[in-house]
Amino acid sequence: MKKLLLCATFAIGATFAAEAQAVRDNAIGIRLSAGDGVGADVSYQRRVFTNNRLEFDLGLREDDNYDEVKFMAGFHWVIPIESGFNFYAGPAIGAGHWEFDHWNDGPNDFDDDGTFGVIAGVAGIEYVFPSIPLQLSFDIRPEIHFGDDRDDFDRDHHNLVPDVGLAVRYTF
């Protein structure tokens, strides 16, 4: 009976220890994304509670005549699914700077730039490798841009941007 109780206690303890590792203390890497242009972010995550973390992304986007630098900060609730897979979701805010150049050596050439703010939500799935310090994730981060007057001349611009990303991060 003592052996059975000891085995049950060990199994329960191992389960809680495995779930506690759902969110690693730190992760840093690259998030490749597409939405309002194609780009890459340097991405850093920091655990703040048992199943919560902060994520900070600083990235560049480019699309034909359009360039953007954007900083995003988000809060994630991480829900373990099974065997290293986690679901995460949460809010995010950010700001950025854009530049639009249209040069065809004609009368309609122009150059314009400005700043914008962003509010967003994020939802994704990730896999944290148990034996190596690596995390892979796929997410969607619908963004609402405001304070941005690009729509005066950029017919393709929309205030709602579905930013889809794929990330690879080193965990420590």
C-alpha cells in the first residue's frame, strides 16, 4: 500500500512539474510574418506568472513601395494542450512608423511617411521541445491601426490587418 501511495504521489508530482514547464522563463528568436507587407520581428518572451507571459516584438515590414517599423507588446494566457503543445491567446498594443514611396518618373510621384498606433489580439499554437531549448509557434494577430493617414493615397491599405506569423525561439 505504501508503494502504491508513493507511486501515485510521484505521478501527480510529475504531472504538475510537466505542466509548470508549459511556459519557459525566457524565449528569444525570430517571428516571420505577413499581413500589411512581409517582414521579420526580433521576438522576446518573458514568463510573468505560472501560465502567463509577456511578448515583445520589434520588426520590419516591406511591400512594394511601402516600409514599416513596428513595436508590439502583448500578454498571453498559455493553456497546455498535450505533449509539449500549448495554445495561447491575449491582447497586444503597439506603435510604428511607415514610409510610402511612389516613383515612376512622372507627374504622380510622391513620398510620404507617418506614425501609427496598434491594438491587437493574438491566438496561436506552439510546440516546446522537451529535450532541446527550442519553441516553434504559429499565430494570427489581427491588428487595428489608428492615427494612420496612409489610406489617403494607398488604395490597398486597410485599418484591420490580419498579421499571420511563424516563429522560432530559443528558450532558456
